[in-house]
Amino acid sequence: MTTLGYYSGSIDGVYGENTAAAVQAMQEDLGVTPDGIYGPETHAALQDKATSIVVEIQTVLAEYGYYDGDIDGVYGEDTVAAVKALQEDLGVTPDGRVGSETVDAFNEAVQSGELTPQ
């Protein structure tokens, strides 16, 4: 929840009001019943969202010549290798994860014309 930006309190292991409010905010964004309880509906919606994000990442990587695997929504070895190759070209830490540093460097390289679709 903290990584996703929904929870900013201390991590105390208690599913209290702040945690429930964070889950409810996430549920609203996911389009599921905002009851503050992390159940099967929320879990499925979060998995679907993650899959669609990975599909988007794979599609962009393929468009720019870094990925030639199946666009399957699985963040597997081929996707990690493609992200690392992109990161190396961008001069950012090649950790295989698409974080803010990678996104910012990618957007800058596209905007400047350093990277173009293949």
C-alpha cells in the first residue's frame, strides 16, 4: 500500500483505520466495492491492473526495439532483460524494474529524439 501511494503511516502490522482507508482508496481507483477490506474482488482487480501495466510495458519495449517476446502481461525473464537493456542505453541503473528513474529517462530520451520507435 505504501509503494502504491495509498498509505503513508507507520508500518505497525495492525489493520486499523488508516489501513482500511488506504485499501478503500485503492478499491475506488480499481473500480471495486470500496469497503476497505482486501478480499478476493480487490485481489483480482489488482492482479488485472498489474497484468495490463505489464502488457503496456512490453508493448512499448517492443515498439522501441527492446522486446520481441510474447505480449502476455507476464513480467518474466525476457521482460526483465529488455528493461535492463533499455536502462543501460538510458544510462540508469539496470535493475530490470520500471521505476520513476527509468520512466523519466525514457520520456526525456523520446522527447529529445534520442529514442525513436523501430
